[in-house]
Amino acid sequence: MMASAEQTPVTLQHHNLCSRAILLAGKIRSDVASLLESYVERQGLDRTISLDSVDGVPRAAVEQGDELTEAERLGANLQAYWAFQVLLGEVLEEQRSHLTPLDTDFHASIQSVLLQVAALAYQLEELLALLGHGRPAWEAAGPEDPGHRSLFEMKLRGLKVLQELAHWTVRSVRDLRQVTKHSRGSGTAHRGQAQKE
Amino acid sequence: MTWSKLLTPNHCRSLWLSSSTSPPAEESRTSWRCCWGTGRYTHVQYERLGADVTMQCGAMDGDAAVTWTANGTDMDESQFNGSRLVLRSVDLTHSGQYACYEGSSWHLKYQTYLKVGTSPKEPVLMCRSNNYPKGFYCSWHLPSPTYIPNAFNITVMHGPRELVCEKDAFPKNRCHIRYLQLFSTVKYKVTLTVTNALGRNATTITFDEFAIVKPDPPENVVAKPVSNNPRRLEVRWQNPSSWPDPESFPLKFFLRYRPLILDQWQHVSDLSIAFTEGQGVGGKAGGLLGCRGPSLQPPPCLNSGVWGGNFCPPFLSLYPAHFSTGKQGGKEGRGV
């Protein structure tokens, strides 16, 4: 009859997951910003170097005003972070094997970001499942033959990976907040409906 | 192109518009301008500061007797070379109306308005987004005046795409661009060209989408003593109204305070302030005098805004920073 004004357990869990994912995205953003500084220094690169030639890195850019559904938003984010898990793994391997073989601290920084990205991907998977959306298809980018990549190309690719990841985390915070906002609206509607009954 | 005595004001107008679109060159430092309704036309001549200027008295012979006036006052013949007027090493005081009259008949033979100036130096250009993710604006100025009219042209490129920069009615040295994409790693390239009758200059800046984000100061900043607790101060503020989407892009605020007897600001880490006695700040708001202007003192942060809260009492200021994922900030902020 009289419905409780409290949120449903699912909504609460959803909000908790979103909040945790937002915090983690922010943490990744902060760590990647630091990592970018040390990356360009160690690789001897200029931050303004053109990376247009680097392919195979998920781009965070969206057209202004593009309205995505909740499933599309979360799905796009999840696909990106799946890809970044692979890409960061390749970057780490290239640093260890070819570019900075003795710099174990640097490798640890990359590893830390990789683990956080994996955790964020897992949280997004949980969120999608909780909201009743299916997992997006995993499209492996089909990495180029690393043997054909020059040292300079490895450096550029690593920079591109970190730059796009940094932008993705900002987008993710925005996307997750949008999802939270919409679910708050849905939650209000549900409560109103319940009170009428 | 040349002017003829048969030209009418209508011809004046079309020819002036045509000449104003051509790029300035040494031989086209002059332009014509019409005085509407009078049927007369005035010749405007631009010359560089420090240059030597020679003016011909229309079609008069080189040795004809003439009188030159400057702003209606007869000029000394020592500056004449026959019928020509010679001005050496012109400065800004030489700017003005010059006219030449035939010696005996006092018929006006030639008239010009001389404007002394300089070609433009490299302009100063900056771009900023205080309303992310809507768009950004670019503004510019010249580091030193040219003393003659300048025209500015700005182009904004995002990769291969050229964006429209809509000029503000006021101030005139600013225009706005709307973001067509968000979260792009492709850099923006803005080129500003300044042109006047004596030359041209340009500058280009390149930046990342996030690098220019800089929120406006917080609004309605108010500090009040806490009743029954003179050692505490309650500060309230609001998001800048120009920030369009604080839910998706929350702002984080930094607060600093300074007892009047000290020069050093102290930053509040958890937005909790407690004053101790002996620092010259008590619970009496009336004891606080004077105002201090805001200053930019951001700790390391992704994008920092401007210190706001330039109010009395003056010992507090707040500024917002962007891309917070913490719980601070929000629509209305409060610290005690």
C-alpha cells in the first residue's frame, strides 16, 4: 500500500557502483597524468608531437550533442577499457624489452595503471549486468606485428595510449554521472508509482 | 585606381569598399574615404612613424606657387620643395588634415588626411573555456598601439575542420567557438592575423581541449562568524553561473585564509577553519578592514579557475578547479 520512500536495493547498489567507478576513473586520470609526464621525459618526446599516424587506440572523442542510451554509454566505455588493458600490456612489454629495460619503477607505474583499468572494466561489467544490459562485443583490434614496429613507433604508440586513456577517464566520469542522473529520475518515478498503489 | 574630379559620392563609396579589401603594400598605403552627403571626398594617407613624407599638390607643376595648410593653419615655406610639401621624420603630431591651395587664386588643389602610425607587432592571443563543455572564447590585443585602424582575422582549426568563431559585439577583440567534439585528443590551432595599411602580423597558438578550461570564480561568497563560537567562521559559496553542467563536470574548490596581520595565505585542506586567538582575527567582523584583490595561487590541479570572493572581510578567497571526482564542491558549498 504505502510504499517506502527509500530507494530500492538495486538502485542503491547501482549508485554505489557508479560512485566507485567515478572515483576509480578519477584516480586513473590522476595517475595517468603523472605517468604521461614521466613517459615523455623518459622517451625523449615532445608532448606536442603529432600522433595522427598512430592507429588502433580507442578514441574518446564524441560529437557534441550525441545522445547515447545508457547501454551504449556504458558499453562504449567498457569496450575502451578492455582495449586499454591489452594496449597497456603491450606498452609495458615494449618498455621492459626494448625501451627502458632497467627502469623498474617506471614499469611499476604502468602496471599500476593497468590494474586500475582492469578494475574499472570489471566495475563497468557489473554495472551493465545490474542494469540488465548485455555485454558489448569484444572486438580485438588485431595488433600489428610488433616485430615491424620501430622503437620510435613504439614510443609514439605508448604516448597515444596514455593520452587517449586520460581523455577516456574524463569522458567516463561524465558518462557515469549521466547514468546516475537518469537512474535517479527513474527511481523517483518508481517511488511515485509505488505511492499511488 | 585613380580618382577623377567627375566622381560622385556614389562612386566614392564603391571604390572605397573595393580598395579596403586589397592587402596593403608599399604603393597602396593610401585609401580613399567618402564624406557622405557633401559630395566631397577625402584622401587618407598612412605613413610610418619616423618616415620622410612628400606630398604633391595634385596636378600642379613642381615649381608652382602654392600654399600648404595643416589643420587649417598656413605652413612655413621652409617645408616646401617647390609645390611639394616635405615632412621629415614624421611623428604622431604630424597626423592631421593637409591641404594645398594654388598661390594666387586660393583654389583648393589637393587635400589629404595624414595618419602616422606603425605596422602591427605580433598580437597577443589567448583562448579559454569558462563554460566547458559548451565552448571556448579567444581574445586578443596588440602589445603596443599602431595609432591607425587595424583589422583582425581569426581562424580556428580542429584537425582538418575549420570552426566558426562568432565575434562578440563587445568587446570587439573576442569571439566564441562552440565545441563540435568533446574529449578529443586532436589539438586546436588558432591563428590570428592583424592587418593595417602599413603591414601585417600574425600569431598562432595550439592547445589541447582540456588545457584551456578555466572556470570563473565562485559566486555569492559569504563569510560569517559562527554564533557562540568566535573561533570559527562559516563560509558559503555557489558554483559560477557560467559553468553549465556541474553534475557531469563537478568543480572542486580551494579555500585560503589570512589573518590581517600576516602576509602569508593558509590553504584549507578540508574546508574546516578555526582561528586561534592572537592572530588578530576574532569573532568580530567589524574588526576586519580593507579589501585585498584576488590572486591566482592554485595548487597543482588539472585546470584552475580564478580566485574569487573579493569581498569584505578580505581575508578569505576561494577558487574552483575542474574535473573533481571527490565530494567537495557541488551546487552550494559550505565550510565551517
